[in-house]
Amino acid sequence: MRLAPLASRVAALLLFTAVLVGGAPAPSQDDVLRRVADGLESADPDAVLVDAAGRVEIVLFGQGGMFRRAQAEHVLRDFFRRYPPSRVAFSEPSSSDDGQSATGRYWPRSGGAPLNVRVLHRVVDEDWELSSIRIDQRPVVRTSGR
């Protein structure tokens, strides 16, 4: 009888169904930061905001605020039009109890000094959610000093 091959096919089908129903594993901290970096480097607002909730803070050169996702896409699209990217690089993220932040550099294609970038992700219902993007010409994290 051919029950063994049938049983293995049923088992494989059940495992496949369990994976589909259970969904993919939650993205890691590195995954969510990599998606933002890749989105910035490819000038793709949708890719940058893939982990954003309904509202996200966008601050460019000291101006901005909280935006609905659709508005944030327009703000980023305009930024990319004015400052097309050449390269983006982030340092290691720093973690806190409720999230992670990472600082990095955004090199415009036009040359000149790189822009400073800071992104903040928060943990919401065990998932990482993009909550803030800040881009400025000066460092976006204040350093102590006089």
C-alpha cells in the first residue's frame, strides 16, 4: 500500500498550513533598521515607512511633526526629490525598555557633507513600529560639552 508517501504529504501540507496561519516570525531589531536604511537609500517612502503605524514623526532640518502615513510618504517623497540619496549607513542601534534608536549618515547624490539621520522604533504588541525619523545637517543627538 502507498500510505507512507500519502502520510508524509499530509504532514507536509499541515506544516505548510501552520506556517501560513501562524504567520512569519516577528522582525528583529536589525530587520526593521535595515528596511529603513534600504528605503532611504533607494528613495522609496513606502519602504521607509513599511513598519510605521498610522502616525509617524518626520522632522527634516528642524521642521515637521506627526504625520499620518500618507502625509509622511509625501514629505519623504519631496525630501528625496530635493536630496536624492547616494548612500546611507547606520551605526549600531541603542536599546531601551520600550524601543531602539539608531543614528546614521545620509549622503546626498549632489555631494557635500552627509546629513545626520536618527530613527526611533518602539515595541508595540511585541512588534517593532517605526515612530520617528529625523534628518538634519547637524548631529541629531546632542553631545555634552561647552
